[in-house]
Amino acid sequence: PPPPPPPPSDPRTKISPFVRNLRTAPPRSLAVSQPPPPPTTAAPTGPYFLYGTLMDPSMLGDILSLDSDQDIDLRPAYISGYACKLWGQYPALVPDVTSTSVVKGVVYHVPSVEDGVKLANYETGWYRAESCEVVYTDGEEPGREGGHVFVFVGDEGELSEGVFDLRVWLARMGRKA
């Protein structure tokens, strides 16, 4: 075979488009998102506002290792001051003080730190329990109270607009609605 051609006199003249794009890309676009560090405080107990996959009583029971015949008390409720976006197929709440929208869900009273830890582990390090005010919609007392909600703490650039549909997700996962 013939010898390879001599290198160009100016090495920059033969840079591939891919390499040129990599060199000119902003540093953030090449970074792989890492979850934030884990919380340093114990998981809180009390009312948790649930707005995604945990609204399904059987899923919640599985996560908390509850007996299948144990009744799970979920109260319908909403919170405001948040926007619900999608992180892939999963809902993700982000603070939105300018929004007048409400996020509908249910409330479950977490009885122990152990159960709070189980929920936090299920939600992964990409979500963190934060304080919120819950407004119940079932007409029972209390009508509102302080609680906790899992808020997305990852890169908001990874979120998209959309609506989470629990029935569709359950069907996709092969679970009964």
C-alpha cells in the first residue's frame, strides 16, 4: 500500500466536525448529571403529600412493606406554589411561587422515621422531602395542615412539560389500577 499522506502543515485544517463541536460546546452540555448529596437529617414523619406513583395504594404498601390486607388511609388533597413537570416518565415537582396552579394528589401519614426513609429511598437522591402546606379536598377536618412533599432537586434542564397519568403508568408497569 502507498504511504499515508503527510500531515497538514496547519493541524487545525483537518479537524473533524465532531471534534470541532466538542471543543466549542459549553462545558455544562458535556457534563453528566449527578444526584445531589443525601440529606443529613432524619426522614420526617407525619403527613406526606404524594403526587406520582406513590398515589397507588398497592405501590405505597409494597414500598413500606405493609400487609396486603392492611388498609392504607389516603386523603385527597392539593398543594400550591409548585409546578409539576416530567422527568422522563415520572412526575417532578419544582417550586414555582409565580404559579397559581395547584398540584393534586393524596396525603399519607408516615408513622415512623423508618417509613420516611423507605419513601426517600424509593424517590432516590433526585428528590428531597421539603415542608409544604397541604389543603384537603374531602371536607373532613383538619382542612389543611403542614406536611412534606418530595421535590425534584436535580437539573431542571432535564425536565419537560407534560402530565403524569397514574393509570397509564400502572398499565405500562403491568400493575392493576
